[in-house]
Amino acid sequence: MNGTTLDAVMAELSGLQDPRVREVNEKRGDDHGVNLSKLRGVAKRLKTQQDLARGLWATGDTAARLLALLICRPKEFTAADLDAMLREARAPKVHDWLVNYVVRKSPHAEDLRLAWTGDPDPVVASAGWALTGDRVAKSPDGLDLAGLLDTIEAEMRDAPDRLQWAMNSTLAQIGIVHPEHRGRALRIGERLEVLKDYPTPPNCTSPFAPIWINEIVRRNEAPA
């Protein structure tokens, strides 16, 4: 499908808009009405097309940007590209996919993590904390885990929602993956009570850090 025009793809996305899907998405801040399974089907057909991905992103349309993130080549974006894209990505799903599907695969991920974590924009800072949580779990060498816990303890309770969520996820990962810090992570979670009352569907783990930590540790330690 290489050579597909931007206009053709935009017309296809327009045809996939469903008012019922849009109504549900708008409650979460995502201003589009395309079913994500159908969007992934379009991406699978288009395959990787970096120029088309850039064109889709430039439209500013949320569904187009989500598709762009599925068909792009993460390693071809510069750090400046990714920084600009993050600051433009205000829809939560675009923000999440950009961080998870593109930035994490970029050679610039660590430099951006360091730059974003202390950014005055809490949405940008949340991306830095999301990358930090990933490093805590997968490649913690060089991280000051005690220092991260200090920051979380001091700032998480009053942080804006998206930043708070990312900091809480980092707290949970520290407690799950690093037994030497587990006790403190649990105490911080219990004292701050962040997401303690978050509505959690049946058979899902609560995002409240003490419950989350204890449940994953229990699963990991259960006999095979």
C-alpha cells in the first residue's frame, strides 16, 4: 500500500467515524470516533510509511495522529521532533501512544526522560515519569530510587491527574521490582492514599499502590 495519498487516508478515517464511539471517547478527552480495532486494521494494511505518518500527524486530527503513530518509524524522529510532538499531543490516547509506541523505541528516550521529568508542564512531566517507571522496571542501573521516592512522597498527592498517575505507576514499580525499597513504597502509598478509591472493574488490580504492589508480588512469588 505504499504510495497511498494523505487525502485518501483522511477520507477513509472520516468514513470510519462513529458518533457512538466518539461519545464514549470524548468522556476520556479523546476527540475522535474511530474504533481502535478498525484503526489498527488500517495501519496493518498501510504498513510502515514514515512520510505518510508525518503528513497524518501534521493534520492535527486525533484519529490521524493515532494512525501516524502506528505506521511511523520511531528511530527516524529527532529528539526535537519528539519533544514538539509531545507538546502538541493533548488528547490522552495520542499522548499515551506517542510515549509507549514511539518514544520508548527511540534512541533519544533517555535524554527526553531527563528533560521531561522536571518540565513545568505537568502533561510533559507525566511523559518523563512514564519513561522513568519503565526504566525502574527494566533497566534501573544508574537510577536514584531513594531520590525518586523522595520526590514522589513530596509531590504526588497534589500533582495534576496525568502526572499523578505516572508518578504512582513509578511508585508501584519501585515497590514491585525492588524489594529493598518495598517497605517504604508501601508506606508512602498508604500515607498519601492516591487512587485509593479509584473504581476498579472485577478481576482487575487496583491502581492504589499498596494493593498493586502486594498483588503483583504475590503473583510473582506464587508457586508455578
